[in-house]
Amino acid sequence: MRIATLGTLAVLATAATGCHSAGPYGHAPRYVELSEETTAAAGAREYDPVMVERQPDEWRKGKVTLFGVVDSRTPGPGGQAMLKLSVRRLEQYNTCQNQQDEDSCRVTVSDKDFGSVYALVQLRGDDDVGPRSVGQRSLLRIVGSLGQDVSPTDGAPILHTSFYRHWPVYFYVARASARDTRP
């Protein structure tokens, strides 16, 4: 009986160490989606600014997803935030300072931007107000649909957000800052 108990404990210990979570800020060598993020992004297409401009009606039919760095935040309708985003590409590998410590890894996006888009977002809790709230240079992953509306200031499309994930400043890395670091 004691052997079975020790075996069970060994299995549980192995399972516990194998279930390390990347946490809300994605501390892992590769990008790890949250379960609700996976659900929200199911069937969504990666935002392509060139194709959106060429085929706007086609792109309004389904969900799109993108990563963007906040250029500005202003109040939007209905208590939402209107975020101007610099569209970025998710890098294949996250930047890690120490290969033996996943907690040293940071979600990594391109330093090059691929155009601008606006996102109407209903921010929650600490993302709305506080020291880690969404603001200039925050990173967001957005899932939503493109509306008929465009920004009156520059004509960029407006994305109506159904899901977002937020990384405050310094909780992610842009490729330029990670030049000499390899996963």
C-alpha cells in the first residue's frame, strides 16, 4: 500500500511540474495563449492591412486578430477606450534572459509596425485604471470585427473588440530591444 502511495505522489509531483503556467504575461519560450484567448480567436484571421484596404467588405465578414502597441488612448463611446495601435507581428520565439528560467521570458513582437488601426475596447479593472493600466506603449492582442466606421482623423479602420489581452510597458519585448538575446 505504501508503494502505491509513493507512486501516486511521484505522478502528482511530475504532473504539477509539467503544468507550469506561462501566466498572464506569457513567461515561456514560445507564445502561450490563455484558454479564453484560444476560444475567442477560434476562426479569426490575422489582420492584414493591405488586404483590408483592398477587400474591406470581405474582411468585415469575420473576426480578425492582431498584436498592437498603443500609440494613444482616448475616451470612446459607451465608456470604452479608443486605442490607436501600431500593428506588430508576433515573433516565433519569445526573448529569454536565462534559458533555464521560463520566468525570464517575455512575449516578443516585431519592432517594425505594419500600419495603424483603432480599437474600441471595454477595459476591465487594473487595465482601465492604475499603475499597469493600458496606456501609451502597452501591448495588446485584440480579437474583434472590423466595422464600417473609420477614424475621422486619418481614415484608419476601427476594430470592435470582443477579446483583448494586455501587457503593460516593460512586460513584453520589441525585437529591436532583443537583438542579442536568443531563445
